[in-house]
Amino acid sequence: MKTANILHELNYHDEKPQVTLLMETANTKELRIALQEGVEMKNHKAPFPIVVEVFQGEVLFGVGEEVYPMQSGMMVSLEGGVYHNLKAIKDSIVRLSISKFDQVERVTKVAE
């Protein structure tokens, strides 16, 4: 058994998302992305399927030409290779589930 707390040692940065690995399971890596209001994650794609959950706050989730408002509790899944982006409308905590074969460093580079 493994445990993690998505609220533990939470830090926001006023210019870029803060990415933290919460835990690694047999199939996934669970990440927290803390976005201060107005902070964005530029357009990018993941090599494997992902699941994005807005744990707290509100973000605009862009996929292609469409933009979807997402609030606390909402989730979306995307296949690998789909371009997407995020912008925080309020201070937000996003949980990102990525494949065990994906790299946390890839997500961190997107956040820079």
C-alpha cells in the first residue's frame, strides 16, 4: 500500500505550474500540478493516454480549437498524441495520471 496527500507541501509559483510526483503505482505515475490564477501550461501532447482531474479550483482545458471550462471534481481522459493546454482561472490543483512508461521530466519541461 502507498499513500499520498495532494495538499501536502503545496506551493504555487506566480509564473509557472509546479509539478510534483505524488506516487508511482504498478501502472501509473500520479502527479500534482499547482497553478496559480492566470498561469498556463502551453500546448503539448503526451506519448501515452492521460487522465486529468481538477481537484480544486477552475481551469480552461484546451483541446485543438475547443476550450472546456473545468471545475473542482471534473475529469477528462485523452489518448496519447492529442495536443492540449491548461490555464488556471482560479488557483488550482490538478491531478494528472500518466503512464508508468512516461517521464515526469517531460511534464516538468512543459511547465517551464
